[in-house]
Amino acid sequence: MCPPCYSNHCNVLYIPLDEAAALLFSSPPMATTITDSQKPFSLDPYHVSEEFGFILPAPLMPLLNTQLLESHRELRLAHLALSVMTMGYVWQEGEDDTVKMLPRNLAIPYCEVSQRLGLPPILTHADAVLANWRKRDPQGLFDMENLELLVTLPGGDSVRGFFMVTLLVELAAVPAIKSIPLVINGVQCDDAETVTRALEEFSQAIQGMTDALKLMHVYVKPEVFYGIMRIYLSGWKDNSSMPAGLVYEGVQAEPMEYSGGSAAQSSLLHCFDELLGVKHEAMSGILKMSFPVRVNVLSTCTGAFLTRMRNYMPPSHKRLIQDISLQPSLRGFVQQQACEPLTAAFQLCVTKLLALRSYHINVVSRFIIVPAARARQLRNQGNISQEETVSRAPTALEEKGTGGSGIMSFLKTVRDRTRDVFNLK
């Protein structure tokens, strides 16, 4: 299998070298012109080989040095660059000709950086979205026209659209994130008025997230996302294309399994669920006697999947979620206070969160379910054509998200658990 191509023309991977990448790929300074006429003229300073001439001897990538990476920011950028290289290498030939081993020259530094960050050695939401942006004009607005990716994947403008819109959803949530300490401290101080005001800010922010998500329809083409881009977000866990996982050469002899990128790796909704009291674990024993077994299995699997996705977050973000879960119950506080403005503010937050999740289901339907149906139709008709972009999509992901979940059943179960919070009795 050939190594991944990194040219802009191929659009497999484009990496503008930033500080971390410059450190990671550090090399001796370029040769300079010899000015001392007393020295014998030699080809050595010009990187010209007496054996190979202008041909670069042994062009394989050297083992990258991660010791020069010091700050958290440098490590995150290095993880982003190594992640995209890995996804390009693994998936460049599609689902039918995947590699079984990541070369040591990539695997060893990748795992070293991952270990220092507490992140898995695979492309995550924290990489592709949270650490993958820059402003074209540093003084300009934080909007679609002024944002660009640091690294990209096949799919052209739709790749930028997908990651940038997701970034704007994260940005829209900032007022809600800032409201979380106000809510927690207000509950601890028995201050219903402060909690009410904070929850009003919270609900407005969730509405802003939904509005930002609507931009997905403007900047991303469903057939490109499904047929070209999506495979590069896939992992090697719960994926029939790579049932044994991936060997990281020089790190571990046995294959390792990691889930691909998923919206469930965003810390936002985990924080919101813990604050509002949305529970995703298995239902109570009484309810288990009243519902079909399949409902309980879905609830249990959903909770387990969401818990596992926290291992794909930066450890400090995961710790925030856990610490929120240990605080006094907001829902219990609202029930105890029996204050109409407080109850209305809480219910509005749940309403907005439910609306966001319902809208996300619609987005998934347009960008995954509908293209998947079209791809199946083309296959059944024997009409596999490069002109039909969706026909290039991997079949292993038709019923699953890139994180490995059964995508529609998972999203609907999460939505239903959100709806349960409405009952304050």
C-alpha cells in the first residue's frame, strides 16, 4: 500500500505548519551558500548525494521527536496533525483494503503525544473541531467567512463546512457553560433568583446552538459528507471493515480498538445532562416490568456508549462533567422550591435541549439516512458509478455512526431520556 499523499492537489491532507508541527518535524537548517573561497567545493552542503544525486536517499519518514513539545497547545496541535495523518493512511484505499498496522514512525510519536494528553491515538472531536481552526483575519469576527481549518480531509468545502459549523455550535454554547457555576452556586446557597436568571441564559444559549447547527444545510453537501468524508472519521472499534482493530507498530503487538469521531465526544451535552438531571443509564426495576426488553437494552447501551465517549475527551473536560454530577441536584432544587419562575426557566431549558436533539435527528436523517438509502438503491440496481458520490460510501457504516453506535436508535433514546426530565413530580 502506498503512503498517504499530502499535497493540496490530492486533497488527502493539508497541514500548514504551526509552532507545534514545526517543533515535531524539526530538522537541521537548510544548506547555505558557501562564501569562503578557500574551502574546497563540495556537494554535501547542498543535500546532493554522490550515490543518488538529487534523489533523496531513504525517504521514509524518520521517527519523530516529541520531546520538544512542551505546552498543552503544542501537544494538542501535534495530536491533530498525527491524527489526520493516521486517518489518511488507514482509510486512503477505502473499506475494502484497510491496513492492519500503523507504521512505527507514525505510531510511536502518536501514542507518546496521546499518552501525555490523556487522549486516545485516533482522531477525536477534540482534534477535528476544538483544535482545528484559525481566523483568517485575527481581528475579524468568529464566523464562517473568517474561519478556516488548520488541517483538512477529502471532501473539499464540505469538510470545512462540517467542522466549522460544529465549531460554531460549540461557540454558541459558551454562555451556557458560563452559567453552570452560577446555577451550582445558586443551588448551594438556596438562591432561587440567581438560579432562575442563570437558567434563562442557559436556555438562550441552547437555542443559539440549534440556530448554528442549521448552517450545516448551507455549508455541507450530504452526498459529499456521506460518500467521501465520513469514512475518514471512522474508527477501528465496532467496525466490520477492521474487526480486529489496528496494530500500532512499536507500541503494542496486539491490535488496539478505538471508536471514530462522534458528536457524543463533545463535552457540552454531557455537562448539560448532568446539570439538568438527564439520566441515560438503565431504567428502574419497576419500569423494566412495564416496557419491552429492547427498550431497556437500548437505554443501557446508550448509557454505556456515552460513558465510553468520555474517554475520548481531554481529561480536564471529563473531570468537569464528573464534578457537575457530584453537585446537589438542580432538578431536586426546582422541585423543592416550587417557585413558578424557577420552574418555568428549568422547563424551558429542557424544552430547548429536547428541540436541539430533535433537530440533530433531522440533520442525521438528511446527511446519513437518506444518502444511505440512495447508496443501497444504486447497489441493488448494479449502478455503482463514480458520478454518484454516495455510491463510494463504505457499507459498514450504513446503520452506524462513525463512533460505532446504532445511530438512529441511539439518538432517539437520548432524546426520549431528555423528555423524561419534564416530570417534576
